[in-house]
Amino acid sequence: MVEDNGKTAKSNGQHNNSDQLLPAERHMRIRDLLQERLTIRVAELSEMMGVSEMTIRRDLETLERQGLLERTYGGAVYRQERMTHEEPYETRLKELPDIKDQIGRKAASLIEPHDTLFLHSGTTALYVLRHLDPDMPVRVYTNNVGAIQEIKGKRAELILLGGEYRPETHSMEGSLTMETLQEIHPKKAFLIPDGISFRDGITTPSFTEAALERAMIQQTRGQVIVLATHSSFGRVADLVVAPIEKVDLLIVDHKLPEEYLHDLKALGIRVLVAD
């Protein structure tokens, strides 16, 4: 009996210590946890810190107002520093090649004979073409100059959209590109986001890229498919391309936390995990 009381006292002592955490201390702990794990649930934070779920929700509201996280169904996800500019093409070409290869392979498996496709600029798009069945007849419309090298030896027909060459992204852009897009109605569009979040949707720091991606979505008469590495989640730029609900199918890699997948599916978004 005495031992039980001692355990209770010890347990209560731990709870009281957690309750004495100042809000700023709780906020810092939540930020650290999210930076490490990318996502966390309200119930788990409540148990870890020994405070009510209502208190945790207020903490999350405060941190969301500061732009440090995004609240989701039953929890929160990490929000990266705001993206102010596009990374150079050569830099992105070296980032996460194995993961992009997995996503590209999964995306290529969705392409059917005689499909017409929009293929966005972005290095992940190159892996889609790399894994495309060389004997499959398809038509690919793209502003991605890197596609020229990847399409060699394949039966696919590549149509490079005209416009002004932009070396930062190794792609074509401008009024001519937009005019050409308005005449095409493909069956599928494969987009590669600079940033993707629950609250802000698909975003980019580039005016021309935002306009181009919006046009691709609008002109597509079938599925809008987004190929996103885990590094693009929680990243937000100034220009909104589309809300996340506009996505018909999201292909992600296995490093995206399970809680993230749960919240995406709660929004009605179909998700495929590449492995």
C-alpha cells in the first residue's frame, strides 16, 4: 500500500513538473519535436507535457500565427522557412536522386498507351521519362528542356513548348509558352511543386512558373498528378498555384511520415507511396 502511494506521488510529481512549463518552453519543445519528426498529434503532445489537449491546441494556434507550423486534423505539421527564390537547376539535379528515381518510376507506371501528357519542368520529371516504356506510344508536351535527352531511344513523341529559354530552371517560359498551352487538352498532367502545404496548397516563388502550372491544371481533361519529395512538404513560397484539393493524385516517397499521409487522405486526396 505504501509502495503504491509512493508511485502515485512520483507520478503526480512528474505531472506537476510538466504543468509548470512556461508557454514559451512548451512552444520551443513543440518546435523542436516538429523539426525532428515533421508531424505530431495533439494527444501525444498532451501526454508528453502533462497538460490538457485544450492547452496544446492553444499552443499550436499561437505557433501557427507565427508561421512556424500548420495545424491539421488532430495535430500539426512542420513548416519550413519561407521559400523566396528558386534553387538553380544544377543544384536541384543533385538533390535526392534515389528518391526522385522511385517517384519517377511510380509515375511512369501510370502512363498508358496513346496518353497525352503535360510534363512540368523540374528534375523529378526527368525520371518519369527515364522509366517510360521505350515501346509505348505517347505524346508528351513539356517546357522541360532536359526532357530532350531523356526521350532518346523511346517511341514517345516529345513536343517542346516554345518560348524564352530560362537557364535557372532549364525550361521554356513566356507568352509563347502560355499561348501554346491554351491549345492543348492532355489526359494527364505531371506537376512538380516547389512547395506544398495543407493551408497554402501548391506554391512557387516564380510568377511565370505559377501562371504556367495554373494553365496546365486548367487545360488538363484528366488527372492532375503531383510528384512531391518529402522535402517539399511544409515549404511555402509567395505565389499560390492551386489549393491542395485540386490534386487528383499525389505521389510521395517513403520518408513522408505516416501522420502526413493520414491527413492527406482525410482531405480526400489519393496518395501513392513510391518505394
